[in-house]
Amino acid sequence: MKIKALCTASLFAATMAIAAPATAQDAVEWSATVDVVTEYNFRGFGLGAESIQTGIEGSFGGFTFGAWGNAGFGEESVFNADELDLYAGYGFDINETISADFGATLYHYPQLGELFDVGTDDGDASTLELYGGLGFAVPLEPSVYVYYDTTLETFTLEGSAGYSWATGPSTSFDLSGTIGTIEPDEGDGYSYGILGASYNYAFSDSTSVYASLNGSVSSEDTFINFSDALDGVTTVDSSTVWVGVGLSTGF
């Protein structure tokens, strides 16, 4: 799942350099998230059982940069690979309706090696992915993105849409849907779909919590049954359901 370390590091450093001299009026805006999920699924592929996921992101003008991590917990965590992602990107409006976004993500798996082990003889402890996308300020706020993992040589096309209903002065109910297809340069790819529903409560303009129910289907058997794996039985399915709770805040 991933990109070229040097490129990502350079983009990250450049973004930091731009953000560093910001004045009090144009300061970097920060946000942080903490989520707990019963499964860690990524683009229609099961990557882990119960997990805690944390992230921090800064934004300045059209630039964003941040870090995100996943770690398993509980009895089934032996099947999880810890993950640390570093990313940076830039977004801008093309017109009143269409916006563009592009950037890079370094996906790192600490148990496999060093941060910049990208395409080395020791294996890929990290992979580099480049991405670009368009968002549309119309009903359902659809977006379409393309991703290319330069290490795994894998192309992904993904579209998504969503809708939010205000259910009270501090609450909302959100629905989201995603469809995508993944094509590696070698071997077989697969297609996937994801649906999510969440209930959100805002403590303030900057802090909120949520609870979600999610489901995903795949054209291949890409989801592992981790409960069976504890008994030494490998079972894979083409669909799965998971729940999550989380907190987000800005500062």
C-alpha cells in the first residue's frame, strides 16, 4: 500500500518549511483523531483485527501534512502488522464547483525494517504511493481519486460520495459509500465496495465523537476471519462488517 520515501520526505519537509514562518494570522491549523475499530480494512482488504488508530494533521493554506498509525490490541492482535503513515499534499479550487488534490503517502511497517527501506534487498518495510483526485461541490459531494504505489506497482481508482443529516443542534447522521478497483502490474486485481453509517455528536466547533457501522464487499476473498485464525484455521471471505468509535479535535 504505498510510495517513494525520498519523494515523500522531501514533500513533507517542504511543507513544513512553508508552514514554519507562518504568522499568528496565518498559523498552521492542527487536528487530531483517535479511533478504535473491530477490524482494520483498507480498500477492500483485511489488514488486521481489533485496532486503535491515531492521527495528527496540520494544514496551512492549501497544504496538508500529517502522520497516522495503526496498532492491534487484544487476543487477535498477533495478526496485526503495526503501521505508521506519513503524508503530505496540496489542494486547490479549480472553480466554484471543482477542487483538485494531489500528494504522496509513505506507508511504513515497523516490524519489517527501517523507515526508508523502500525497494531494498531487505524487503519493503515501507512503500510509496502517489495520488491525485477531484472533488465536486454538488449534492452527495462526490470525489474520484487515482493512486499509484511505486513500490508495489499497483494502480487504484476509487470514487466516493456521502450525505449528512443534522439530527439536532449538536448531532448528525452520516452515510458514505466508496467503490474502487485495484490493478497490479503483475497478477490479478480486484474490485471493492464500502458502505458506512455513523452517528456524530459535537461537543464544540472543534471537538466531536462518533460511532459507526461499516461493511465491505470484494470481488475476491480478501478478508481474513481472525477468530478462526486463532484456532489455526485460515478462513477468508469476500465480505465483512465492522464497527468503530472515535474522537476528533482541532487546535
